[in-house]
Amino acid sequence: MLNIKVAGLELSNPTMLASGIMGVSGSGLKAVAVKGGAGAIVTQSISIAPREGHKNPTIYTMDDSLISAFGLPNQGYLNYREEIEQLKDTNVPVVASVYGYGIEEYVEVAKAMEEFGASAIELNLAYPNAGKTGSFYGQSEHLTYEVVRAVKSKVKIPVFAKLTANVTDIVSIAKACEEAKADAIVAIGPVGAMKIDIYAKKPVLANKTGGLSGKCLKPIAVRCVYEIAKEVDIDIIGCGGVFTGEDAVEYFLAGAKAVQIGTAVLYRGIRVFKKVCREIESYLKSQGYSSLDEIIGLAL
Amino acid sequence: MIAKLHVTKIREIIKETRRIKTFILDMKIKAQPGQFAMVWLPDVDEKPMALSYIDGYAGITVLKLGDFTKKLHEAKVGDIVGIRAPLGRGFKLRDEDKKILIVGGGIGVAPLAPLAEKAVEEGKEVTAIIGAVTKSELLFVNRFEKVGAKVYITTDDGTAGIKGFTTDAMRMLLEKETFDACYICGPEIMMVKALELARAKKIPSQVSLHRYFKCGIGICGACVLDGCGYRVCKEGPTFWDFEIEKCSEFGSYWRNAAGVKVYFKKK
């Protein structure tokens, strides 16, 4: 009932682990894939060289949302090889998130990830807290087009572009992805945000600003998915505040074929993927549908 | 519920040894022994610290080691700190255990003192082995003695108690006595050895691990243990012997802020 094909990948269910959650090592991702029941997992964003990321505090928690700025820490792609290789026996597709400071760095890491066995590449054009990478690319139609085109020309596996809502017009960025032959768009990454503690009288995060994720991101992200789906034909993966099956259904109705789940791992545990799937199923049954396909884009 | 940031003041500072200070906070935290706090020093950093006082005002006990702890040691009463607590899973005292052994090395004694206090309160007979490099660095011996625990002391240099490691004292003790459960916290290599000794006598044991934390609440993945997939900040920091046996990295390596493996130096 929940199996779906997204950008050429056959997924057993439409829930994917979002990048940056539990992805420091293969062991964490394996826990999500096996215990959690995710239909696919996205690695933490990987770069050329090891990167420590920002100092703590890297996270500020609210009732159902977070502001975080980890700063894209990772081991560098050479070290990450053994982490990815641990996931082969799970039979869950692994999407490798990659970022770079320069288009050639995106290409180098993406090529390596394909070689290490990733099922798809997710270009990080969304992350707001790590200097001239991530949203630095995703905020420009021209740079978005160039990164996607360069990576597409060098890898055979599907390429997703993860976009930021911190732009004037996300539809024009999505169109640039489509023109550059991206296989799917992931919308959206965390929105720039900050928290100041009124007693410390300082920003809480060491990086001062961070990215907002969780429930309060959902209305913004659903709007982005809806606007993109109206104008673009490639597959869309919704991301932002999916905690329940009902949240996921909103994205499907807006035109997304799958959803990514990140922050909800904190609030509903690693098994959130299984829980969301059950809830989607019970919605479909209660509404008289027999497969997920039938509701994609119904609200458009 | 996920513990939120609570900004509070330092209420009292106790100099425990030359390199260890306790900071009593102006807040109470309902916690189990072995649970921890993420401690934020504005403009410096945020690090995990075991709660060393949980009855009344909460406290943390800190060894001066790196930049963060050095800055914390410079703090004065009334200074502001941010606290996220209680986090993680504390030690488990089981009803059926009447006689327990506590083994603590160095700053690892910090979460074990409230454990001893709670165990005695529950009517258990407590024996403790407390170790340090030298006499003046021994931590909380008075707290164990005050609640009536039988205390054995070890120092690396022999300035107090038995000359040697906690595991040397443990080996000698287990030759003549047995226990229903054992609780161990200290340098990881010490914990590996202590766990072996307890296992040889079939004594169920818990250890408390230290790893590099970022979020402290189980989503970033920085502290996931290889082999078992447990998050030290969430399923831990305390683990039973049968749990830690599944964690292939225990006693071998930890991961730094980038996630790169750093191997322990074997003594």
C-alpha cells in the first residue's frame, strides 16, 4: 500500500530519514533503517575533508521544534566509506547528502559516494549555517543550475536537490533544478532562525544563528512543495515538521511523493518512521484508497 | 519530555581537590544517580557533566582538564550557567540486590556518590573502591563514609590506601567477598578491566560511559556506539554488562567532533 517509486528509487514506504539526524556513523543510520523502519535514509552531509562543525551549544529545543547549528560536521568522504558500507545488508536505499565549497567539491564527493554504494545523491543546497556552501548555492538560480548540472554529468545514480526557503522565489530555483536534469527536489531545509536567552542576554547557539526545524516549519514547507508542484514536473520530497501520518498526507496532497523526517526522531523516537507509516495507512483506508499513489497532488 | 534550557546561577562553589570543584546550582533537578546535565557557559561551550548532587540543590563536580573546564573553574558564585537536565538513563538499583560494590576512578566518582547515598537509603549494604592518582585528588571519600559505606582507597603513587589501581583492589576484594551488583565509573580502560573482574565472578554490572556529545538528546548521532547502535546520551550513559558487550568500540575508540575515530591509549 505504501510502496512508491521516487526519482527512480523503489521505496518500501515514503518516509526517509532527513540529513543531519543520527548520521555521524553507519551504526546510527543502521538503527534508523532497521529499528526505525525508514523507507530510505539520507546520510549526514559529507564533504571533502573532516570537519568538526560548530562548538556547542548546537541545539535549542522547544515544545515541538528546534533551532540548531551543528555546522555540517563529518569525517570527510574517505573515512565515511566504511560507514556507508555497513548499511549494505539492511537493503534500505542510502541517499548520500553531499556539500562542497566550490562546485568541483560537490562533484568529487558525489562521485565517491556513488562508488561507495549510495543509491542516490542529495545535493545540500539548503543548509544555512556553514559559510559559502549549502544555501549559498541554493539561493542562486545560476549556482543551483551549475551544481546540479555538474554532478548530473558525472554520476549515474539519481540526484536530488535539497532547497532552502530562504529565497525570494523558490519556484525559480526549482525550475533551475529541473532544467539541469535533477531527478527530484527536496523541499525544504531548515529556515534561518535564532534564540536569545534573556537572562544570559546572549544568543544561545555558539554560531549565534541556526536553522529552524520541526512543527513550526511545516506550513512553510507545505506551501513551498505546493508552489513547486504546480510548476515543475520532477518528483518532490517534502521535508519539514513531519511528526505524524497526517502531516505526511498534507505533503502528499500538495504533490510530494515522499517525506523526510528529522526533528520528529527527537519527539517520537527512532521508531517514528513505522508510526508515521501506520498512520498514513489508516488515513488511506479510512478515505477509501488502496495505494499512496492515488492521493499524490490531489490538492493541486 | 525533553529537558529544556534553564539558565540559572551558581549558588555555591566547593573546592574538592586541587583540580576538582563542585558547583551547586540555584535549581533543583529531579534526577536519578548517573543522569547528566548539558552545562552551557555563555561564550565558551556546552559540555555534558554528571550530576553529583541531586538531593536539594543540584550540583556538578568538575575536573579542570581542557578549555571549558578551566573557564568553569574560574566562575564565581552568582555567575550564570545554562543547564539542560536531567538527561540520559541513570544507574539502576534493583530491589533484589542487597549488597553492592561501587568502583570509581578519578572524576568518575562524581555520579557514584549520589548512587551510594540512594543505595544506603534503600537499605543496601554498600562497599566502595575509590581511586585517584594521588591522595590529594581523592574525591568524595567523606560522602561514602558518611552514609556508612565500607570504603577502600587506592592511589597510583601509594600516598593513600593501596598502591595501585582500583582494579587491583577489586581483584583482591572479589577473592574473599561477593556482591549482588557492581557499579563502575572511571577511565574507559579501567572500566574494561573492572567489568572483566565482575564478569569472572558473575556479578551483574553497570558502567557509565563518556563520549563527545553535541545535542545530548539523541538526534545528532555523535555518540552512537558501534556494534550496538546505542546512543550514549539517550540509551546511556549507563549500560549493563550485557549491553556494553555488544558495543565493539567500548575500550577501543571514541569519536571526536568530526566523527573521526580516536583510539584509546592502552596502559
